[in-house]
Amino acid sequence: DGGITQSPKYLFRKEGQNVTLSCEQNLNHDAMYWYRQDPGQGLRLIYYSQIVNDFQKGDIAEGYSVSREKKESFPLTVTSAQKNPTAFYLCASSIGLAGATGELFFGEGSRLTVL
Amino acid sequence: AQSVTQPDIHITVSEGASLELRCNYSYGATPYLFWYVQSPGQGLQLLLKYFSGDTLVQGIKGFEAEFKRSQSSFNLRKPSVHWSDAAEYFCAVGGNNRKLIWGLGTSLAVNP
């Protein structure tokens, strides 16, 4: 079945450590996204990518980095520079940019906790 | 500035009762409007979308939404709620820069 796979589902990190969240899709979608979700704050866009080897900052990119070396993969690194990294992270993909088509396909999320 | 407002943070309804979740938007042109649902600890799933044409849109799981341009609203409705509908519901609008703008969500609880 086609879909988006995020791993790990739960991750614990010590302060000062970088951590990478994996996102893989087999939907053949061009666009991929990373969102951060905190209670009561809805979804905030971290980074998005429309094509391989290109990505754009979203609204809260500071302290995060991404790469898009393959169409299927869009990993997110939460760096030690991110002041408050504890959150639920969602990866999504779409055929074109989501504002035009609106249909985002989401993974099941990764919950990161900083100890 | 473009924005989406979901006035109700939390709603509780009884199973079998009707439901209406409110969504208001601010957008300069004709918007693309969406409703997504999120079950606890899961990703989001598209319920329905409006691009143009008939202002009453049918979606999955028995949901519908009506676009009212004069009220800048896109309220989500369901005639009879099931316990499995308990979830978080998000309204979103397609913006000028073609990125989605999200509301903060409405949490729905269903009493047996």
C-alpha cells in the first residue's frame, strides 16, 4: 500500500544532542513537508520541498535542517540549536504544492521528548 | 493577513446528536478550503475540500461542509455523530503563496 512512513514513532533525546527523524513516501509525490504540532498551537510548517535537491524554510525553521537527496525521502534533523524541541512532528506529502490542491497525505508522526 | 479561525477549542456532543464545527477565514481572493481530521497520536486525514462550484461539499465518514462567502465561513457538519468521530478537527485555507494556512483545531469529545 502507498503511504508515508515516519520513524521512529517515539524518540528521547538528551539536551545538546542532534536527532534525525526519518520520512519516506512511496506515493511518487513531488512535494514533501515537515510540520511541528504542539498542544493548542495547531500545525506549524518547518520546511518543505517541491523537488529533489531543493527545499524552502517554513515559518519555524530555526534549529532544524533537512535534505532532499531522493524523491522518496525527506529527513528532518533537530539540532541542539532548537530551544524547545519536545513536540509531535508530522511529515506529509502532496502531488503539487498543498495550497493549490490541498490534499496532504500525512505520516503517523514522531514524538520527540528532550530529557 | 490571511488567517483561519476555529472559534471552538473544545466541543462535547452526545452520540447520535448533530454536529457543527465552525471555521472562519480571512483571505483576499476565492479560497481553497479544507477540513482535516486527526485521531489521537496519528497523522491527519483529509475529510473534504472546496475549490469552486457547489458550495455544499460532501466528504468522507458522512461529513459535509458549506462554503458561505458572505460570512467567510466553511463550517463542518454531520447529522449524527458516532463515538469514533472523537478526534481533533482542523480547518485550512490555500494561501497566495500556495502554502496551507491552518486553524488551531477543535477537539471533539463524544459522550455515549
